[in-house]
Amino acid sequence: MPDFRQLPSVETLSKHLTGESNLPRPLVTGFVKRRLAEWRTRLAEGEVADKSSIEQEIQRGLQDFSSSRLQPVINATGVIIHTNLGRSPLGQRASETLSKIATGYSNLEFNLLDGKRGKRAGYLETALAVLLETEAATAVNNCAAALVLTLRTLISSEKNEVIVSRGELVEIGGGFRIPEVLETSGAKLVEVGATNKTHLKDYADAISDRTALILKVHRSNFYLEGFTDEPDVTEISSLAHQHGIPLVEDLGSGAVMHTDQLAPIDHEPTPQDALRNGIDLVIFSGDKLLGGPQAGVIAGNADLVGRIKSEPFFRAVRCDKLILTVLQECIDDYLACKGDAKPRLPVLDFLSTPVQDLRIRAENISSQLEALSARITIEEALSRTGGGTMPRAEIPSVALRVEPDGMSLKNLAQSLRRTTPAVVGYVSDEAFLLNLRTVFPSQDQSIVNALLEVLQ
């Protein structure tokens, strides 16, 4: 017979755990009820446990649950657009304006001049079009939604075929694949070419009366080299326009500046490049190399953008006032210094910070840790752009190398993740590294405090 007497009281355990955490009492009680229900099932199935071990497991579970709340983290991984850590941090201009808009009312759909209903995102859409040097632009809540929305708009029951090179049938984060995205939109995928080679004739042979568009997908999270070939975008554009069908490109990463001028890395294709080369519509993310919020930007031919905004599905994926605010300020940052210097956005600062500046900061941090028994040295390291962008990019950086005394690297990493704010680094070559390229200078003292707390 299962001994249900070992199950602690919901009220008693909840009261005790509430005192140990900063979570609301009803949430703690709900968590405890769920875990005790699971334990009741486990005991009924023959598992044996006493009250103390049950309470301890629920306590550990609550700690794990509490740590899952969104909270600030120091990114010392060296990965600039770290998807698991929230991708690109916002710039100061955007964060300050966001606070004002979020805590009050705004002219989201109100014309301040005539007092009548205004155009939602009208300013942003014009600013985007100016920045990208194109006819029109709009934005939705993420890049995948932008692609699905575009496909839904451009296909019909008579024309539902979308031509894509086999070398561009990519899989993005979370296991989502381009063929599945097309299927969701109701489009029929027509694959052309081979994985490593696609010729212009492959595209031409695939065009039929049912062709709705040709889709180009930038290989932003992997690369092909060796025995490879593909036609120039201008050639595909000419072919598409000869047949009166649009050419759409999903660029993904959304770099609007020349990345090779910011860091010793390759040039990442920009939306401006794509549009100048004959792309009718370009789609890209807002929270990657652009340095803004999660959003999907659609830009190019004014008639096509207008059709997309008239699609009923557009309302389901439109941006709320907070995303519109942040994206608006991000684009204004670019426009304010267009043709002069780079805007002060964290993702661009991280890309372009000189290695010598990082080394000076590392020396300052290590000088405050000399009393620790752990061995802390400074070494050269590499950073990556991350976020499914520029897989070959390796940016020189500087890292603190920590070799603890009497503590495993696993425990050190875990302990640093439990400090406030949490510090996330990585293990490499039998040491724990803190890569400073992705650490804000204002966070250096927090790293000192965290290491002192954990290692003393």
C-alpha cells in the first residue's frame, strides 16, 4: 500500500517555500499542488520516499522554476546575437523611449494635427523605406511571420507554386524548415537544381502557368564551398520579370551596414544590396544584425507591400506599440548618422570594439581578483555573431581564463549562473572563460563581484 502520509501539507510547505523565494504566494501554492499531485501518482505506482526527500525535491524544483523568470543576464559567451540570451540588446535611445510609451498613452493610431484616427506605423514605414532606399516597407512581429504573410498574399488557387533552389532549403532555429513554412502558407514547393549547384536554366525550366513567385533564401546559418555554382541574383531577377512573376528574398540576418567595415569578417548581404539587384521584396529580422526588437521587415515594391498590408492575416501578426516604438527608434538611430558614422547600438558596438580596449578592461578586472586562490589569467579568444548569422565569422576577442582551486568547472559555471545578475560563460580547454566582447563595460564590476562571491 502506498504511504500517502509522507506527502507534506500544501499549506505548510507553501508557506515555508514562499518565505524562501520572491514569487507570489498563489504561484508557489499552485506549484506545490502540482508537484504533490505528481508525487501522489509516483507513490501509487510503487515509488518509496519519505516526507523530507519529497520536500527537498519540491524545493529544488521551485528554485529551478523561479530561475526561469525573465531576468538580466551577463553574456560572457562571446556570442553577440545569442538567441538563448535574447538576441540583440536594445540601444539607449530605444530603451528610453520605450519606457515612456509603455507607461503612458501614445498616438498609436491618432492624428495629433486633426484629432482624427491616424495611420498605424505610418512614420516607421516611411523611415524604413528611406533607410532601405526603396518604395515601401512594413513590419510584422517576426521574420517567419513576414515570410508566411508574403507567401499567403502572393499565391492563389490558380498560381500556388513557389520555386526554390535545393541549396536554399534551410532549417532555422527550433527545427523549422523552409518547406514546412511554405506548406503552412498554402504554397506548393517546386525544388530546382542540386544542393551544391543550381543553374539559371533550372529556374527557367520550372516556371509554369502555376508559378506564383521565385523565392531566394539567404544561407545565413551555414555556407557552401567547393564544387558549387549559382546564378547571379540579377539574372534570376531578369528571368522572373520576363515572366511577370515576383522575386522575393528572405535575408534573415538584417544587416543594413557593411559588416566588413565594422569587424574583420565577411560582408553580409544587405537589404539595400538585394533591392538594387532586382529583388522585388526583401524580408529580414529586426533583432539580429539590425540591433532592434523581434520583428520581420518586408520592403520593396510598393504595390506588393500594399497587397500584403491588405491581407487579413496581416492583422494577426502586426506589431504592438512596444515593438513599433523600439523599431522606430532603432531606424531613427541609423538615419541620424547615415553616411557618417555607425549608430550607437550594442550589437554594432560589440562587433567593432578594438581588442586593445577589451584587454585593458580584462587587466582591470583581474587586478581586483589577485587575492583569490583560483588562477585567473587573460588570453586571446574568438567571438561569433550568432543568431543564425555569418557562420564563418570569427572576431578576435579577449577572455578571462578562470581555473578554480577545489571546485569543478561545472560547479563554477552553475554557481555563476546563480549570482545576481547571472553570469554566463563557457568551458574551454580545461578552464572557464569569460569572453569580454559581449560584456557591457558597465557590467565589469558585476563580474568582479560574482567571482569574488563564488570563489572566496
